[in-house]
Amino acid sequence: AHEVRFREALTWTFVWIGLSLTFNGWVWIEAGSGPALEFFTGYVIEKALSVDNIFVFIVIFQYFRIPGKYQHRVLFWGVLGAIILRGLFVALGVALITKFHWIIFVFGGFLIFTGLRIMFKGDGEVHPEKNPVVKFLETHLRVASDFDGQKFFTKENGRKVATPLLLVLLVVEATDVVFAVDSIPAIFGVTRDPFIVFTSNIFAILGLRALYFVLADLMDRFEYLHYGLGLVLVFVGVKMGISEWVEIPIYVSLGVVVALLGGSMGLS
């Protein structure tokens, strides 16, 4: 257990990005430029959307007063759980699109709605104390009054109880389910290939823990990023809605995504 410093987090962030790009290169060699561009576009979208996850994680850790030296343990298990959950969501999405083709229009409409919501959310304050998951867990889970190192369970008065770390882990996992509902339809707007959908999601998530510690102190600087994210989701939603009649080339989609995200970060 240790507090992850900026330099360490930045190093690991570059390691994960390097691994992702190496995998992207392998996809290019094995499957060609089309799937490789689809992977990269999906990866960029999912990586950008993960910034919103990080903002919420910061608020959750602050609310529960989780010491910096224990945060990386919660995020490690949180990322592992997210990989499993995303796999299930991808499988469900593929099954729905295969059986009910019209669901693609539902996904598109949902993304447009979500994009507009992100753009006009104002300050977007998060209140963990009002979260129904937090209320339920605090009511139904025996939680120790203090931490016991980095353990998720401990003994208090001879009884096995959860530590605050377990409570936070469960809240983080529940939060990721909400974010998966946004991100999975977004990647289906780029490609319907389940392999590309899953791997682009997973590679974006794998670097989430390191990226958290890089951005934790920099979040306030991305003042206009939510506009870029919102416009990306609206663009992908429209792309899904018109996919039956107009096919937007993947390189155009990639250019639009990079321009919107890069522009909003540049303005910030």
C-alpha cells in the first residue's frame, strides 16, 4: 500500500497506451486497416469517456475519506470487476443487435440524449450521499468504524464486518455499470465486430487506474471537455441512426472524434 505519485502514474499511463497501440498494430497486420481504425476510434472514445468515470471516482473517494495509499487497491479490483461487467454488456449488446436490428436506432437515440445531457449538465455536481446504492449499502451492510490497513473485511467486537474500503469498491462497481450503459452503445456506433468492441473497451479500462492518479489534480483544468464528450456522443448517435441509409467512413468518424475532443481540451 502506497500513495501513487504523479510521475509513477504518468509512467504507467504511457505503458498502457503503448500496449494498446501495440495491440492496435497487431490488429492492423492481422485484419487490415479497417478494423485497426475501428479499434483506434473506439479506444479514443472509450478513453475520453473514462475521464467522466475518474471525476466521479474522485468525488466518491473524497466523500468516504479514503486515504491516498489505499485508493489504488480499490481501483485495481474496481477495474477487474469492470472488465467482467463490460464483457457481459458487450455480449448482451451483440445479442440484442443480432436478434432485434431496430435496437440500433434505440442506441442511437439514447446516445444523442446522453450527449445533450452531458453538454448541458452545468457544474455536474455529484452527491454520493444521495446515491441509492450508497444508501442501501450503508443501511444493509455492517461496516467497521475505521480502516484495517488495505483489507476489505476485518473483525470488530468478535464479528466479521466490512471495512469502508469494501463499501467504496461496491459503489465504484455500481457506478461503472451506469457508465457502461453510455459507453457500450457508443462503441457499437463505430463497429459491430464484438472482438473490436470488447478489446477497445478493455484496453481503455486497463489504463484507468493510472490515468486516475494523473488527472486527480488536473480535473479542474478540463473546463470544456464535457462539451467535446457530449458532441462525440451526439455524432455517434446520429451516425447509428442514419447507418441504414448513409455509411460514414471510419476515417471520417475518427477525424471528427479527435477534432471534437482535441478542440475541447485545447480550449480548456
